[in-house]
Amino acid sequence: MTVYLDFEKPVAALEARIQELEDTAGETEIDATSEIGKLRAKADKLLADTYAKLTPWQKTQVARHPERPHFKHFVANLFEDFLPLAGDRAFADDQAILGGLARLGNRRIVLIGHEKGDDTESRLRHNFGMGKPEGYRKAIRLMELADRFGLPVISLVDTSGAFPGVQAEERGQAEAIARSTEKCLQLGVPMISCIVGEGGSGGAVALAAADRVLMFEHAVYAVISPEGCASILWRTNDRAADAAQAMKVTAADLKSLGVIDSIVPEPMGGAHRDHAEASANLGKALTEALAAHDGLSRGEIKRRRHSKFLKMGQF
């Protein structure tokens, strides 16, 4: 059953009517094909019009949609021969950050990403995608492996932020995030990152300091959540929509600012409506980004990456 967001209610009403007509026609053998076709066309147009003018806050809601594809969905639909590698060789295996060896088309790669889970049990197991120090240390371990064997790194970012608990801080959360960011910048192999849902704070940057940063059309990327920003600026999270507008969290805003490099189109109505199409679009964008680094030496890859980030914020 499709989960509709608040701003999708008019679309939900039309699609409910379509489903009712289809059920009635099946039970009574009444030919409602023409009426269903008209309603379907109307629903599709309304959906297209709605998604063509989403506000930053509405895009934030789409990025958090419970049916949006996560790391495991992209592994199933896009990557082949995925071999997960677990643990940080120091403390534990963090299920919020997954990774391992994989293949994208004919390329062998190292794949890393956040996994949020899609039901209560899996969300608890994956800690809602909020990585702990051991998760970022696992990512470092995987990046070092990629560097050693000359494999490009692909990271899929989808987190509201790193886990802020006391135990995570005791185990060196800030240091682990900093080390992971440092490792991204030091790699002598290409690294391509994509913000597939939420890109929240340092927990996202630690896997996104890449040669090319892609971003899904309705994903969001920011230093803090709109609710967190509103609670700081206005002492209430009721103004989260205002905060989202001011923070420039959308792919279009970040592309214009030079924070990301390209935007990956989503199926009409968001990636949650068609995981297969979303995965295919991502695969095409990743393949093109990797191909742009073919033939570059380790030194040239590092030089270009450093130049890219040093230019940010310059006027």
C-alpha cells in the first residue's frame, strides 16, 4: 500500500477512486476502461504538476519517505556480486554503515553506504542509518582496501547524521568522522558519492568528500536538519519549512552553489514509486562519473580532488 505525503492527498484521492473503479469493474464485469483512463491521465498530470514545484520542505519529506530505496535496494537492483565486509577490526560491526566488494557493469568496485532499514525491526537494527564510530572506521578500512588494490570507491549517502549518543562520543565519534573524511581526500583511486536520500551533517560528509558528488533530484543535503536549524534560530521546530527554504538544501540549490556536481533524475513522483527506474538512473550517472576518471594517474586524481574542495566558498 502506497504511503502518501500530506501534499499528495489530492493525488491519493484520485488513485483511490481509480482503484475503486477497477475493483468494481472486476466484480460486476462493467467496462470502466474509458473512465479509468481519464482518471489515470488526470492523476498523472496532477502528480507531475505537484512534483514540478515542490518546496525545499516538501523535498525533505520526499527524501525521508519510508518507501524510498535504501542501500540494500540499490545493491539488489544495480550492483552485482556484492560481497559484504564487516567490522572495524577494533570494536564491533556497525549495521548503519554497510560496505564491501561489488561490481557495477564490468567494473570491480568497493561499495559503501548508509542503510536506514524499512520497517521497525530493521530500522532498529540499522540504527536508522546513524553511523557510530565503528561504522566510520569500517568505511576507512574499506577505502584503504580499495586504495591498495586500485578499485574505485562508490558511496551512497542516506543519513540524518552520525549517532549522537554518549557511548558513541566515548568511542571517538568526532575523530572517526574526521578520519573518514581525511581518507576520502587521500585516496589515489576515483571516489564517486551520491546523496540518495538525506545527507545530514558530518555523518554524511564523512562518506561524501568525493571526486564527484551526485545527488538525487529530491534528496536533501545540509549541515543540520531543518527542524534542528529552526529550533536554534526560532526556538521552535514549527518553522522547519522556513529553515529548509533558507538553508538551500535541495539538489538544484547545491548544484548552483557548486557543492554537488550533478543531479540524478528520479521517477515521476519520487524514487519511492519506482525503485528499478531510480536504480537505473543512478547506475547511468555512476558509470559516466567513473568513466571521466579513466586513465588518470593517482597523483592527478588527488590533485583534482584537492583543487575541487579548496575552491569551494571562494568568490
